[in-house]
Amino acid sequence: MMTTKTPLISVITPVYGVEKFIEGFAVSLFEQTYENIEFIFVNDATKDSSMTILKDLIKERFSHLADKITILDKDINEGLPKARKDGIAVAHGEYILHVDSDDWMEKDMVEQLAAKAIEGDYDIVYCDFYYEWDDRTEIISEPTYTATPKDKAKFLNDILDWGTANAYTWNKLVAARVYKNPVKHPKYSYHEDLLLTCQLICYAKSIAHVQKPLYHYRKDNMASISNDPATERRRKMESRSNLLELYRFLKNFDDRSIYD
């Protein structure tokens, strides 16, 4: 089934502890050149002024987009994976894009991804991106994969071998129909993108690559990450749990051709 010429894109943004970055991120999102976007912000019970800054920005500069903006205010913090899942539950778009509220986007990112998606009615369209360090910018060029069994297997292997491919969700536009499959949403935050993205790749019937860096990932934002032993133990537990779920999924996935 071919998409419409300008399909609705649902951009889902969890918000927690990003008061230093939310304004710059939101401006890059609200100034996207693609017009048919619904903006879904999930306030994961943030304790700082992130939501005040966001709401003031909308009121003062982007009130013309108010009818396209949905804000979900949660009473308790449940973590990134649940925030993304909650965003998907209220999304109306033909395509879904998850982004992080401490990063920023090129103004034509959604337009470029949508154009490629429309061109071939692709299930997944991904792009290159920038690593933004405090003292430098690095361009990350992704390999090109298709949805043939051989390519999908290589895509998965390159991700799982910590190789040349990345499991990030924020550089991948995914058709909402892919989420209609029995996708296991991560319970824990650490390596949550690995569990989710690998499932989406398995279910995708078509994959395309936009060979342009369109997203800016802030590598030096470590303010919210603690290095104490208890936190490190929690991270390891979360990683093991998500990787175990991924192992179970891949072991039982019906389309065995990706393993040939």
C-alpha cells in the first residue's frame, strides 16, 4: 500500500532532565521544513524546568503549531522505553520518529526521510548523523542495507557485533504498520534501542538509507549519568535483561531466512 504524498509523521520526544538543551532541540524540531508533523512530547515526570521552558517557547514563538502539539504529562517517572511506548499509543502518523530532547536536528531531516519513504513506500528509512563532542563534530556515515534476507542479517550482525551499524532509534523513520507486529517493547532503559531496533529490522519488508547526516547526537551530555557502583550494577542488569529479551526474540522469530 503506497503512502500519501505527504504522510503524517509522528515525532515522539520523551522529556526528562534536559532544561539545558530543550529549547535548542525544540526549535530545531518546530522549524522543520516538512509541514505534516504531529509533535508528541512525553513529560516523564521531569523534576527540572524542562517543561516550563518548552511550554513558554511554544506560547511565545510557536503558538501557530499548537494544534499539532500533544503533551503527555506523567505523574511518575517510568523511564525512556515506557515514555516512547506511551507516545506511540497516541500517535496518528503513518510514520513514527523517536528523537531525544537533548540533541537537535537539521531543519530538513523529516522532509528528507519522508521523501525517501514515499519514494519506495519503505518500512524503515535511516540517515547518517553527527556526533557532537564538546570540542569537535564527527560525521558518522552508516552502511547501506536493504530488506533482503542477506542484508537484514548483515544489518543485525553489524549492530550486534558493535560494528559499523548502529541501533539508534533517532535516525530511523519507521512506518507505523511495522509496530503492528508483535513488537516487545523494552522494559529497561540501558540498551533499549538495541532491543527495539533489531525487532523492527526483522519485521521490515523494505529498508532505505539517506546518505546525509541529518541528526546531531550530543555525545558529551553526561550530566544525568552517575558512575557510582550501584548505578553501574543497575546498568549491567538492564543491559542483560534487554539482551536476553532480544536473544529470545531472535531465537523464535518466524522468518528464518535472515539467518541463512
